[in-house]
Amino acid sequence: MTIYFYKVWQPYGCFSNFSEHGIFIQGAYWSTVEHYYQAQKFIGTEYETIVPIIHAVNTPEEAASLGRCPSRKVHPEWDIRKTQVMRKAVLTKFVTHADIRDILLGTNDELLVEDSPRDYFWGCGADKTGQNHLGKILMSVREEIRNLFSLSSSSSHSFSQKLFG
């Protein structure tokens, strides 16, 4: 069975980057994965002054809007970096929040698909032909967490120590 997710208020909404599950990453607390992701587009660019503004906005929708503004150019290597940035943030989110980690692990080996009708990179798009990179990241994170739990149950080291060294 395929599990589709998209809006935070729908089933599996916690898989959305807009879900209110904050992360502490690179020395700062971010309200949502979306806040963090959008801000990272501008690190090391002439538009880096937008980063604290994205960080401070109240909603992930506002963060997304600021990050997608066509008048600001993203880092020239953003297309190469963006999946790594997203994976790091998603992994941090699911390691941090046990409640949603359990939901992710509870999907077993099901295919996870972001059911965005407009996004053909992160989601499946309107015609379901998109690349579904967010779903692929979630499945990869699910497997990594599974492996980390397996390792942590067989030794005295804590889960966090195994993940973050």
C-alpha cells in the first residue's frame, strides 16, 4: 500500500515540512523544517540577510514565500545541496520527536509519497509522475532510524550518541 501525505491536517501530516515539529540544527532552533530549508538557500549569498527574517516568521507558509521570492537568487550550488539539506533536517525532526518517529516507523516498508499537485521534484505532481524526493528521503530516514534503534538496543550507547557522535 502506498501512503500519500501532503497537508499537515491530513493523515500522516507530520511528514510535511510544514508540520509544527521544531528542530535544533547548526546551533539554532527552527520552528519547522520548512523554515530551516528555505533559509539555507541563501547562506553564503548576497541575500543572506533574509535568513534571520525567515527564521523569525510565524508560519512555514511565510517562510516558504520568502524563500521562493524570485527577486532573490539562491546559492549557485543549491540544486546540488538541496536534497542533502532536506535530508539532514528531516532526520533531525524524526530523531527529535518520538511521537512522529513512531508514526514513521509504523509505516513499515510502505512507499511514502508527497501528494503535492504542483511539486514534481519533492512530490508526485498532479499526474503522479513526479520524482517524490521528499518521500524518498522519509523512507531513507525511516531505514536509518530503524538501523540506529537496532544498534542502540544491542549496546549501552544511547540513541542520540549513535546518531550525533
